Amino acid sequence: MRVLIVDDEPLARLRLAALLEECEDAQVVDSVGDGEAALEAIGRLHPDLLLLDINMPGQDGTVLAAQLAGRGGPQVVFCTAYENHALHAFELGAVDYLLKPVRLERLREALQRARQRLAAAPHEAGGHLHARVRGEQLKVALAEVVCLLAEEKYVVARRARDALLLETSLRQLEEAYPEQLVRLHRNCLVPAQRLIGLKTFADGRVLARLAGTDFSPEVSRRNLAAVRRRLRMG
């Protein structure tokens, strides 16, 4: 999960970043000090979640959350020293409301709630991914992807003409798009619409046949039954 920290206090931002390092599948994409900088970072980095302070110079956190509400933007978890904004925060659709100093246990609970909401949220036009090309963020339609391969610290999205790096994990993608992606083995996901058949060899290996490409990734024994079910479902 890609997290943007928004707080006008540098020490508070550092503390939240340190706590996130202890949370599984949480990546800090940036840390900013006001609402205007947050809007710029959201447009540039496309985070999944904001950890958002309320009382900040200029545009406060509730105003920013109101701007984002209904746009299909990132989920919001408020992190504040004040209890009296909680009702308004939840009216704005916040995932959670954490009081400072934020405790690790509560932060983990909030992240889990955010993951569940993200997984349940509708995705635009069959879904899209966020890749990095020469240091710039690029939105990639899931329909363009041939397969997703885990390689070291990154996931590689192979397309017909090129390959792009994604700063996320296969597990996060699988949770976000459970109907659109099929797991072939522990290091490979493919879009369901690409999967058109299987090739079985005498030595027991099974390869997936994918529409629009000659690339045929191997299907593990562990995932073979599930892949066959998806093919029967069409």
C-alpha cells in the first residue's frame, strides 16, 4: 500500500514514517507539510492512502478530505491530537481516526481497514496500475498488461511492446483486483481476459496460453486447479 504522510510537524512525519516501516506492505511514497503540497503529491504519485493531520497552516485536513471525497482518490486516515473532529472526519468518509501519539497497534488496524476498503472499491475501466518510467509516474490500463512478474524488489508489468516497473507487490495487486487477475505461480499473475488455454508437456509442466502474445508462463501445481476453474468460467 502506497502511503502519503501529510502533517505540518516534521517530527510527527518522521514518527509516522518510522511506524510504517514496521507495518507489512506499507510504503511511504512521500511526506509533505500542507494541503497544497499534498494535492500536488497525490496527482504525481497516486497514493492509496493519506495519513492526514487536521490542523495545518492554510488548507486544513478536513478541507482537503472534502476535496478528495467522491473523486475516487486515496483513502484517508486522520492522525490528529484533537478528539473533537472525529464525527466530521467519518462524515467525510475517513477510514479511521487516530489520536497522537499514534500507537503502532492502532496504525496497523487502520491500514488493514484501508486495505479492505480498497479491495472492495470499484475500479475504473477494468482497473489501472501505476508504473515508474525514467522517474515519472505513469498510469497503465490493466487491459494492456500481458503478465505481472515479481523480480527482486519490483513487479514487472509486461506489455506487448515493453515492460514497466511497478512499486507494489503481487499480493497487493491480487487483493486489489481479485476478479481481474489470476495467479499462475508465486511470482506471476496474469489478467483473466488474457488466459485462453493451457499447454501440457510430457514431463508434467503446464504452460499458460495468453491472448496477444507468444509468451507462455508456467503454471505451478499448487495453482493449476484454480487456473483450470477460471478457464471453465470463461
